[in-house]
Amino acid sequence: MAIPCETERPMVSDHMLAIGIYLLYVAGYFFVIPALMGVVIAHVKLDDDDIDPVLRSHYQFQIRTFWIGLLYMAIGIPLCLVLIGFPLLLWWFIWSVIRIVKGTLLATEHKPIANPSSWLFG
């Protein structure tokens, strides 16, 4: 006979999930699918009603990192034909690494992103 559980515990804490999304973005440098999974998870978690404001800032930051990065790539890849795209893609890589490292460090310290809607480094 099973005793019903009053509250269900999540399999992964929300802070670990935020860090996991940053790790999915790192894997996105090598494969496309993990980055897509990360942005979908961030969008789903951002829609939760009872989300912690610290985590909300991280999910907003992660979503913007994905979409702004996709914009950089959509502009940079075609511009590689005229060689202007290579510096733009280098900037995208440096920009995204800084955002991922900063976000991961702040998430491990349970601190919010100061400006999650920033186009630079938050």
C-alpha cells in the first residue's frame, strides 16, 4: 500500500536547471540541438507563475543570449562571403562565452543577472 505524497519534489532544483541550460548552450557550440533544447526549457520555465526573481533574470538572460546570438550568426554567416562576417562571428563567440560564464557563475552563487535585457554582458 502506497502512501500518497503531499507535495511532489522536482527531480532537479531550479538553480541546477538554470546552470544546466548554460551547459546546453556550451554544447550548442558543437551541436545545434542542445542550444535549442536550452532555449525551449528557458521559455517554459519563464512562464511559471511561482518563479524566483533570481531565476527569472537568468531565464530572461538565457533567452536573450540565444536569440541575439542567432541574429549575430544569421548576419555573420552570409557576410563571410565578403570577409566581414569572420570578425562578426569572432565577436559572437567571445560575447556568448562571456555571457555563459558570467551567467553560470552568478547562478552558482544564487545571484541575479543585473540587466537581463542587455545586448552586451548583462
